[in-house]
Amino acid sequence: MTVITIDPELCTNCEICVEICPMSIILPSSEGETPYSPEDAATYCAKCGHCEVFCPEGAISTLFDSTYYQLHDDKFPSIPASEIGKYMVMRRSIRSYKEDPVDKGTIESILDIARYAPSGMNNQSVHWTIVHDTEEVKKIAALSIDWMREVVASEEEHPLKPLMPGLISAYEMGVDPICRAAPHLVIAHAPAEYPTGYTDSIIALSWFELAAQAFEVGTCWAGFLAIAAASYKPIMDELELPQGHVVQYAMMFGYPEHKVRGIPGRDPAKVTWK
């Protein structure tokens, strides 16, 4: 099975494809020929598309199934460092949300960007469950509180146990400390046996929250929910993940109630130069 084809009419034998292929399955050309990928190398192709997008002549085509992010023109944007830096550091964890729902088309646009996040061996192990129904979000928050009640009532040792009585009390007083009354949740999950599933999910969610900001959508990492979902069967059952999948992490999101108007202080980067 061939997964990479190189057009000999366009190829100039620069061999950039040979150099940048992370799996080393594109081999140098013989004299007078073009680089090539043996058919038996297809098994090892990571489907990253590097060969295709780094080829200066557009001579390479990939034959595996994929969809492409749609550019509105043929130009790649060039963002000044000061602007991308400002955009990134203005990201805030949003804990107050408007009731207005985020339409599914906007969420799909955010996910269309987040799917390009790096993943181990380009396995793209991350799957997404979007809890769009606000009432379902409330139910999952309530189940997380039920989990905390069980932990508090048990002899189980848990690093969050000292915090749980206060969180339960706040919830019983009408405050949602789990999902912060956000209208939606995004759950990143992956097969339990994937060795990089957790890391891939954290990276993908980081892309999700940075992309969301461009759509005026706010996010916040749902740590209590993620921890509860890892072991509490009622939440697992409620999420109805595919067989063998586990929650890697979760994030709440929606339109922010308040506008970010500045950048807070942070400690300097802790760096060791060697």
C-alpha cells in the first residue's frame, strides 16, 4: 500500500522530504530518480503530512484519509511576537458565565483548530465529548458532589479530602464549585492503553482554550470533575464514553460574564541555563 506519492515532473530532488520525515520512510533518490517511499513502509507512516507541506515544489501528495483546515486565502499569517504574546498571556480562567449558549458551529470551529495539536507519534489519540446541554452539565456537577460526599464519609485517604466539606457546603448553598455554572463542558478522552493519551489530551485542551479566546469564548480547567470522573462510576456511566476510553481531563466553557481588561503579574520564569 502506497501512502506517499512524489511527482517526478515537479520534484527537484532537494530531498527536504527525506530530511524531515520523522519516521524516515522516505528514502533518497538514486541517480536520476526521485525520492521514494517503499510500499512496506506504509505501516510506519505517522500521517503527519510533513513531507507534503514542507515540499517547496508541491510535488508530494499523501494518499491517506484526512481532512484539511480551510484557509480563507493562500497566505499564512505572520503574527508579531508582541501580538501573539499578548494574546496568550491575556488568557484567563473564566469562572462566571453568561447563560447564552455557544452554538455548535462555533464549537466545531474551535475543535477544527484543536485537532491539529501535537500528539505522540501523531496518533491523534484524543476524542472529544461535548456536553452541550446545560442541564446535563448541572447533573454532572451534582454527581461530582456525590462523589465527594462518599469520599468524606469513607475512611479513604484523598489529597483533596480536606477541601471537600467546604465544596459540598457551597454546593448545598446554591453555588456550583465544580462547573461554575458554565453552560457547557468539553471532555477529552482516549483509550486507556494509550501511553500518551493524557499528555495528548492536555496539549489538545490547551489548544482548545487558546482557540476559544478568538471566538470570545471563555474556558476553565475542570479539575474536580476530571478527578471525580477518573474513578466514580456514575459519572463514567453518564458520559457514555466509548468502550475502553477514560476521561483524561475536562474543561468548562461558555461566554464570559465579564471582560478581561488587563494582564496580571506572575513570578519570573524559573530557568536553569546549562
